[in-house]
Amino acid sequence: MFAAEAPVGPEAALSQYSKRLGEAREAGKGERPTLSRCRFPQSSSRTAAEVASHEAVKIGALRAELASDNAAGQHVDNSTDVACAGSVVVDGETVLTCQQCQLPLGELVYLDRTGEEKLLHGECKARCMLHKLRTDEQERKHRELELKKVRREEFAIGWSPIGTIPRNAVCAGRLGCAVVPKGMCCLVNDKDSSTVSVAPTFEPAAAMNLEYLTVALQVRRTEGREPLFSLDPAENGKLDDKDPEASMLVKRFEPDWLAGTSVGEVMFQADYHLKELSFGEYDQPVIGMKSCFEYSEKDGEDSEWSAREWFVVRKAEIHVSDDQVLVPYLKMGVEAREQILGGDGLEDAAITRPDHPLVRYAEIFTHNFDLIAERKSVVSQLREVAKASIMAKFLLESGNVLPDSWFSLGDETKPVCCLEVPQLWHDRCFSKIIIKDGAIEPGKAPRMHGLYGGVDFGIDRFRLSAPSRVATSVVAGRAVLGRPASSLMSTSRAGLSVGPARQFARLSTPLSAQMSMAASKAGLGVPRVSAGLSMGIPQGVDLNLDKFNLSAPAEGGHWGGSVQAKDAELAIGSSFWSSLGDGATFSAEDAKLLRDVFHPRLSDRRQEGDRFTPPPTGASYMQKLSQLVKGEKMVRQQRLANFYSADFNMDSAGPLFPSSWTPAFAVEQLGVQTALHPRTDFMAEACILQEVLQSISPVFDNSTEDGTRFRVYRIGSLQVRTIQEHDGEETIGAVFSTQAPKKAAALDQQAESVKDSAMIVKATEYVESAEGAVQFKCYVLLETEDGNSIVVEKAAPGVVPWAENPSNLDSRNSLAKVIRSKDCRDSGMTVGVIKGVYVQELVKDSSSTRFAQAVFCHATGEAEVGGCCSGFSKPSWASSGLLYRK
């Protein structure tokens, strides 16, 4: 038998890395919890005999119902697209009809001037407005997206790993290193000679980007501090929304030669990307994570706020491994501070509200920072820059002897295309068209919020004077909390200036007020921005390490095991991705976790190619990633449960789902809510629905951060909900109907009666479509003082003419149109009195419209004053100008 050949090349590097993961897990005392995908429960538990006896009959009935619903749904959809002549004869009178739904118009009539003039119900007018607003909004977003794309290319905005992440092999050669690692490299400390040398490693925690390190070394030796970056408003801008210069920002580097270095590029792109994520310009990198816009929903519709944010290092140490490798250890996060308008402009609030939108976003970003850093390449590289800054401070403070070549790479800079960049994150607006009793209510001003921000590592707070030796590879320790002392983010009206040390005065810029012109024309209100309130703009990246003593490694045990690699040719790089699915390199548990961490829809790290560095193997670090991924799984399960429930609303998905699912404009009918009833019978025979779904388009189709698509199909009264995971198949998860089951209708008749003495407080007359020769019919909704509802109508055989608290009331009202509505408190009418009227009118040979008119007029007291009259609009009213138009 021949011995198995030892792996070579990338396979050997991956083998070493995988082995290190296993050792770390054992050192961590316990395996990480494994995650299993949520599977849909099997809906059928019937025996073979039951299937054989009932399947044919049941499937036939379901097919017949589905065909009927589908035909009805198509009829309704087509009818809304055809304009009628504008009038119809009702009980011998000519009345006006809505030219959208073709039902008679009531006392409230709206005029649509978007093209040929049309008379519409308030509900139909709202739908037309909504369609126009959403169409305009989509066109605006498309234009804005195209403009942003051009601006990004023009000003080099956006992280591009290839060609930007420095190669260690190139830098090591320039430094004259005896060993030039092809993959990751580390620094080995020689205590006797007070020198360090470069060596290959397979431990990502010890990996050091040599170019980042040499830049950090040169800045610290020449400037006495760390690299600094700020993003400031253009000084020549007039700070006016009409002035394009007002949205321009200036990139500022100190020292200025950082502008052409890889470190300067990382600082700028990371800072800019944080603002975009905070503003919701992109999907969040963690499932269920919200932007500060979503957190601002609880602040109130007209609330405005000002805040700043920055990256910080919350813990910094230097550890030493068994083989004398220096291992920088740090914890990073994001902090935020609320700002208020003071005597000198925007100032930090004495007490920042813990529920402030940006504070909450900073907290959740910090909680998920390690997972975000693994998924987002630019955040990962920012962490590498912070590691290099920590190492540079340690090397100089600990008295290590470094050749001059270690300080010269900062002179090799690239030309910068432009030091001014546009602000491409914007305000967002949300507004609703509110309908009450058929009338469109005045709109409220959209909610508007603005955000700027920066980055302040604040590593000066930590003592890094001596490397620590921890007992095992499970890295643990208390996070050093607190706010950086640097006044980088202070505000001033005087303008931008540079004082001693790190003193910056901030400019302010007005809170922008951008909104679709269509929304303003539609009467939805315009953004309101306080004249004196302006946004403070935190300034950028400050790797402030002055308050951290890094002259020696931290005290305590050691970094478990050896982390140097024997072969300098070993490199993991892009081969890592193919190894996740080969089933041979990693254990099933590790492979599953790594696939979840680097989900292709959440992570852009694959773009790094052969410059990719995998996660550190420390047990505590991997355990943290596992717990964060487990939290994502819980969010997925909660989303599925909510989506498959009757509570899910397509126009307002709720906090579990991305805010992009909620349209900027929506219609809300006050007091009307469509009730949904589960149809488990269709779920048991999902194959029947699959045939229909293939030929229709969904009315709702949205995706979550991980690419899972949630769809809703409408087939007549049926609502079918499906999900499709990334690279998976579409699966039906729930079926609902807007029509109450027959059993529920029967229970309506058995419900407890409303007392005859109950006072009627409101009466509303509705008109709805009807089947057969009669095109429409009317009914009256009576509401009592104790909250009961009574539907009175002259109905067809088999329909209850007097229904108290019917189960299908919400669904029915949502499809009908209001003819007229009136408060009845002054009429003094009781349920018993109207019952008498109902009995008298029921025996008369009158139409459903006459019957409804009589009940309405008696309930409101109008019958006693002027007799029973119609609420329909007459052509003579239109010619005389008596119609209520908008």
C-alpha cells in the first residue's frame, strides 16, 4: 500500500487552517451549536385509504372553486380598466357613475385631471393617485440610480478589492525580507536583539498587511500619531439645497500624502460606506439588521434629528504565541452621539437618548461587527488598518529596532482623481393617502431625516506596552468602553479650522428636503425643516492611539500553539471558496458555519480573489460568529411565521422585514381592514395551485438581504403566499381567502343579538358590484354606541338581510364604495326603531337601492325632516357646480 500523498499548495494551507479550527474548538471546551435549515411542516397526515376515497371528490371541488375564483378575479381586474359612459339609470333616475369602477357615485365626488377628466369615488381617486405617485417614484429612483452610478465612476466611490488590497509579497520584497511569504505573513519578535522579522503564517489573527504597517509606522514617526481622515463639507458651498456645491464633500487626509496610499483609500471608502449603510442605501449585511431610518419610525412622523457616528476600537492588546509571533488583538465597534442646536451651532447633547435612531444603529452594528467585517471587504480592510496601527505603536514604543526601509513605503503614492466627492446618501420620505368614509383626508408632511458621520478609532485609550500571553487560544477579556477624548467631531458655525493636536471645528449643513414633485401636487404635504436646524457632520477617520500604552505585550499566558507556517509558498486565497463544498477540507460543522458567514448574497469577500484572508481560528471568535449566525436563523423563522400568518400586510410588512418593502406612498382606509381566512384545504393539495401560479404574475414580490424571495399571488378571493430561498425552489407556504367560510357565515346568524335599546351613532351607505342582471346593490352599515355593527340590506335569497357583527364585514367594506356617511348621535335613533323601519320596508316591492336609502334616512333622522332621498350624484348637480370636487 502506498502512503497517501501529503497535500501541497493551497490544499496544504487549507489543511493547516482547518486543523487550527479544530484545535481551537477543542480548546474552547465544547462544540459550537450547529444550525439546521428551517423546513416546512408536512401538511397532510391522511391515510392511504382516506386519500383513495376522498381525493377525487375533493380535488374536483377545489378545481371548480379555483376556476370560479380565477374567472371572478379576471372580471374585476378588467372592469377597472374600461371607462363607461359616465351615467346609469337607477330606479328611474339617471345618476353619475365612477369612470374607474363603474359603480354609482355618492355625495363625495372627485375629479381626476390626469388626462381625460373623470369623475371618481374617493377610493378610486386614491388608487389613481397612488398609481401615479408610485410610477413617478419609480422613475425618480431609476434616474437617481443612474446618476449615482455615473457619480460613483466619476469620483471613484465604492470599494474595489482587486488592485486595492496590497500584496504582502510585493511589500516584503521591497523591505528586503529574507523570507517572502506568498500568502499571509506575521511578525516574529526577537527579544534578545529587539528586532522583528517577517514569517509566513496560517493563522489569520496573526496576519499583518505589511503595506498598511509601513504606512502606519511612517505616519507615527513623522507626525507622532496615527493616520487621520475626515470628510468635510465643501468650503465654497453656499449650504443651500439649490446649490449643487452644498452636497459636495471634501476628502481631507493628514498627512496629506495619505490621499494616494492604500491606507487612505481604505479610510475613505469605509467611512463613506458606513454612511450609506446607516442611511439604507444598501441592504444591511446582517439578516434582520435595520438602518437608522427604520429605527426613526418610532420617533414620530414629524420628528427631525441630528447625530454623528464613528468607528472605534473598544479593546486593543498585543499577544505573543508559543513561537514568539506578535498577535494584535482588538475589538471594534461604532459609536454615535446625538446633537442639539446650541448657541454656537450643533453641539453634542449632554445626555444622548439611548433610543436615538443612530445610537440604536451603532449598537446593533457593534454587536454584529465581527460578522460584518467577515462579510464586507472594506470593513475587513479597515480592521486590518487598525491592526497595523496597533502594531506600529507597539513596535515604536517597545524599543524595537527597525530598518529605514520600514518607514519609506509611504513616499510611494498614487495620484488622486479628486479630493471632492458628492454625497450620495439622501433623505427619504414616507406618506399615506388616508381615506375616511369615502373622503380623502389632508396628507401629513413626510418624515424626513438626515445623517452624516465619521470614524474615530480612539486606540489611544489602551496600554499596549507589553504583549500578553493568554492561557489558551480562547481569547477573552473585558471591553474597554468609553468615548474618545478627541474633539474631532465638535461643531462650530465659524468654519473648518485645524488647531493644536487634533482639534477640529465642524461646519453645519442644512437638513436636505427632497421629495417627489408628484407628492406635493397630490396634496400630501411638503417636508418641513426648521430654519435654524442644521446637520452636524462628523469628520472621518482618526486612528487615535496616544492614550494606549503599547510598549510591551499584555500580561497573562500565551496565544495557544505555534502559528508560523514552515512553507512560505502556502497560500489560501480564492481556493477557500471551493473547499467549502468539497466535504473533505473542513468538518461538516465548520463548513456549514463558514458557508453561512460568507453567504453569497450577504458577503462581497469573494471579490478579493487570491488576497482573501479567512476568519481567525480562535474559539471565542468562532463561537461569536456562530451565535450571530444563529440569531439570523431566528430572524428567518420569525419572518416565515409572520409571512404565513393572516397578520402580514403587503402595504406595511412591519419591522421584521426590510424597510424597502414598505412603499413610499400607500393608501390607508380608516376603519377598514380586510380579514383573511386560512384555506388549509388548498394547502393539502398544493399541486392544484402550482398549475395556476405558472400562468399569473405575483401582486407582491420582494427579497430579503439573503436573497430569499417572498411572493403573494391573487386568484380571485384567494391569496397564495410562497417563498423561494437563494438558489432554491419556490414553495407554497400559506393560502388565505377574503371570503369567510360557510360555517362562519352560519355562526353570524347565531351570534348574540344587539340590544334594541342601543343607540345608533353612525350610518354609512355602500354600493357594491352584484352578479347577474343587476349590476350593483346597496347596503347600510349601522354602528352602535357600544361598538356593535349591523348590516341591513334587501338581499338575495339565502343572504341574511339583517346581520349583526358579520364576520366578513371588513372584507366587504374594502371592496365596496361609500355613497354617503353621517353621524347619527343627534337623531336619537335606537336599534329597535330601525328594526321597525326595516320590517316595514322589507315587505315593500322596492329595489335594494330604495331599501338602503330608506334605512339610511331613518337612521340619520332625515326621513322625518325631508323624507327619504337618494345619495347618488345627479348629472344636474355636475352642470350646476354642486358636486364636491377635488
